[in-house]
Amino acid sequence: MAYGIDIAAHRACLKNKVTTVGVVAHGLDRIYPDAHTFTAKKMLNDGAIMSEFLTGNKPDKEIFPKRNRVVAGMCDATIVIETGVKGGSMITAKLANDYNRDVFAMPGKPNDDKAAGCNFMIKTNRAHLFETAKDVAEIMGWPTLGEKKPLTQTSMFIEYTEEEKKLTEVLRAKGKMMVDLISLELAQPVSKVSVTLLNLEFKGAVRSLPGKMYELV
């Protein structure tokens, strides 16, 4: 609901009839900034305004990082358009990485302070470089308009290694899981689990999902 790309994204969603949710850093008895009150009311018809703060809570500076935690946790991907090396967008992106969510950053000029945060995340492999919405859809595995993802038939006679058997048994018992949780369940490092998952993908036994999650095919 903030100025800039936040409100632009909400308004674009409303224009194109896409559900949109705003997470505010104050109680629900107000909208900050006031200039976005009209947009917030329209969002209630196809979306929501959310807050974990009680009525009467003001939009104080220290509350905004707490709000960013909710934003990062509820999304499959966090997309950063422009940011310096410090600020709310960098906090949200770090939280998204901690939650094993995908992060995307739009690159900018090397001497532009407003793009320094995006360039830093891309350079340090903390965010995918993207230039268009199509880039995001392809990396996340989201079908575009009119596209249907082909169904994959699992072979009935796949030969598994012992490590692959253990991993598939975990997914069969638990359902969709993040890589980190699979690692904890198997008591193996993430690097080893990632290799096993990749081999199972090649065999058509598992599929990767947005947010670094996996499930059996």
C-alpha cells in the first residue's frame, strides 16, 4: 500500500481483475498513506487489507520491518524493482530468502544508488535477474495465458538408489516439502539432498514447485 511500485501493482491488479492483498503496518482503523484510501476500499471487493496490529496502532517506523515479514511469508516470490543497499525492500528480500522463497531483482545502472540493492542481490546470487514478467513466469514454472503444462507420466519401473528411496518415502508421507525440511527429515546436508532431488527429477519421479518446494509426481 506504499507509494511507488506497491500502489502501482495494486492498481494494475484492480484494472486487470486480479486479486490483490495489501499488508499494512498499522491498525485497520486507518490507511497509510491517506492518499491510497480509495484504492484500499476498491481492493476489498477483490482482495483484502491485512494487518497483525491492533486498532489504534500507528504506522511507526519500527513497525514496517515487522510487516515485511508477513509480506515475504505469504508470497511464492518477492520481486524487487528498485532499492538501495539498505531499506525495506532489502529487508523483505532477505526474509524471503530465509523462508526459502524465490526473489527477483530488476538490474539497474552500476552508478545508480537506487539500483544498488538490486544489483548487489543479483551479483551475490540472492535474487534472480529478471527484465519482464515472462522471465518470472518461466523461472517459477507458472503457465502463461493460454498455456497448459504437459502432464508427466511416472514410470512404474524406476530404479531408485537407497538415498532416492529414503527421500521419496519422506515425500510420500509428508507431501509437498521445502528442501530444508527434507534435509532435516533425512539428517543430510542440503547440498546432498539437492543432488538426490535433481536425479529424481531426471527420472520423472518428483517435480519442483515455486518456493523451493518438491512433491512426488
